[in-house]
Amino acid sequence: MTILGFPAEIKPQEKRCAVLPVNVKAYKLLGATVHVQAGIGQHIHVSDEEYADAGAEIVASRLDLLASADIVPSLHKLSTDDLRHLKPNALIMSYLDPFNEKGFVASLCDNDITSISMEMIPRISRCQKMDALSSQASLAGYVMMMQAANQLESVLPMMMTPAGTLKPAKVFVIGAGVAGLQAIATAKRLGASVTAFDTRTVVAEQVQSLGAKFLNIDLGETGETGQGYAQALTPQQMQIQQREQAKCIAESDIVITTAQLFGRKPPMLIDIKTVESMQAGSVIVDMAAENGGNVEGTISGEIIKHEGVTIIGTGYWANGVAKHATQMYSNNLFNLISEFWHKEDNIFQLDLEDEVQSGCIITHQGQVVNAMLKSVYEANNQTTSEKEDQ
């Protein structure tokens, strides 16, 4: 009998978790045994009793849970100490950040752990129900807009009152991916006047369908990757973007930046001079703050003021609506596991030739098996060797 072991999240301030009682029932119907660490749902007000009533076994000790599990799904990656307590050939599933966590990936290999990175789920139609990046990014877009509205010292909608007419707030969203589109939709629902920009001109129609204006900037040839991510701009294109969007930023009450490049440092979109061009009382939300930021002056995990402009870099965006974020992420995990569940043997069937698994499995049998990750590691090693030779 395959045991699914769900540990509590230990990252500071994290409220989300990887399973809800409704998922426990679904896993039981598949034929799995479910263990959950005591207190796993406390931050979203789900008691151990509710998990037990759904059919889960409550395990008080984290180490005992890890040692007994065949599959360990979680939100954040386990600690390196956790890895030493897993069964050989155990399967873990979580966000792994494998491009930036080469040391952790090496530990996975050393401990003979098979790993699935939830960030690496291919963005194809078959995988939409498993796409945790998109589900959490959508909630992040909503939360960022709400945080900005809470910090702004004026209302968002136009109001016509006996005391006078209040103009609608101007919102500028940079990046019209999943998070950006949700931020746009939320801002429009709140009554703001919204403008958006994305290097992928193909998304202009989506922006306009939400009632926002699309800022046209001629950057020359741009595009997106096969996974739907924006391609990195050249330094010259970046200069053009910064110059052309500066006026729109200066006139905006709220600016939300969502530009992130998969596996790479996010681009710097707003320099400090542009921040200083905004009116005092304006608000900027930097979605990429935790990874380096889109805005000069952002501090990861903090809300700061620079010459009267509030810059929000708190991160943990989806954590702001932890209950629904947990619901969506736990469903993403269940959809992934059930897709490859072999009911006759009650196991998760590994298939490195499958288009989904080949895209998201990082390590297996002590080796890095993901083709994209291997190519990036090899390129980085070659660059390092060239620098050492100079």
C-alpha cells in the first residue's frame, strides 16, 4: 500500500499546506494510505480531527512521517535534514527552484530521492489542472492589487458626490501573464482606470478584453517561450521599454510589476529616478521582490517608502488568501498524482518518457534526469570554467 505523507510547512509565515480533508477522501478512493503531520492545517483553521474524519492518520512526529512515506507532497521543498530521513527511492513533490538550488538538487541525488518540481509542470493543455504556478499566480495578482488598494490614500472608482467628483485611480500593470491579468481584472472590478504592458504583443487582446488599455511600445522582435513565458529582452530593448513606460508610471497612482523570467533573475523595469517621478502617495507593488525585484529600491519582505512613494515587496502573495491558495494547490497535486496512479497496484507509476513527467521530474536514481536543467547546469559549468581560465 502506497503511503502519502504530508508534512506541515515549516517556512516562516507560511499559512498554506498541501492537502485538505476533501483531498484525503479522494486519495483514499484511489487506494492510497494518507498520513498528515499534526497541525498541518492549523493556519487555515482546519483541525486534525477533520483530517482524521476524512480518513487520514495523524502523525505527531515529522521524522516518523517522513520515514514512513513513499510519496511526500508539500508546498515548499523539504530541508536537507528532512531528506536524510526519507526512504531510499522516495518521491517528493513541491516547489524546488532547481535552477537556483543546485546544492539542494545535489542532495536529492546523494540521498537517492526522486523529485518532481511543481514549477516545471509543462504548460500544455493536458497539464492545466496540475499547473500550480498558474493557480498561485492568479491569486497573487488579486492579492497584490488588494494590498496596493489598502496602501493608496485615495479611492479607486470614480465617485460623483454632492461634495464633488472624484476621479478614478490610474493603475499601470507591467506584465500580462496570469498574475498580471488577474491584477488587471481586480483593478477594473474596483473601478480603476487600468493600462497594461507586456513584451508579448499577442496578449494585447486579452488585456483589452478585460477593459484595460494596452500600452504599445515598439521593441522590435520579441516573443515567448514554448512554455508561454516572455523571452528575455536585449539591453537595448530594456532601455526602450524603461524610457517609453516612464511617462505612464509617473502619471499612475498604482504600478504593479509582474515580470519574472523562468529560471533567471527578474529584469529591472523601474529605476529609482522613475520612482521619484511619481506623485507622493503613489504605490508600487513588486511581485519579483523575493528574487531580486523589478524595481530599484525594493526590499524583499518589506513595505518601504521612498520620497513619499510606497514600494511593496512583501512577497508570499498567494499566502494572503491562504485558504483558497491551499485549495487550489492541493487540487493541483491531486490532479498530478491521480493522472499517473496505477489503480491495480496502488502506486504512482513513473514514466520518464511521458511528456509531463519528463518535463517535471528533476532527479531519479541518484541522477539529474531533467533535460532542460542538465543543459542549464552544463552551460553554467562551461561559463565558470571559461572564467577560471582567463
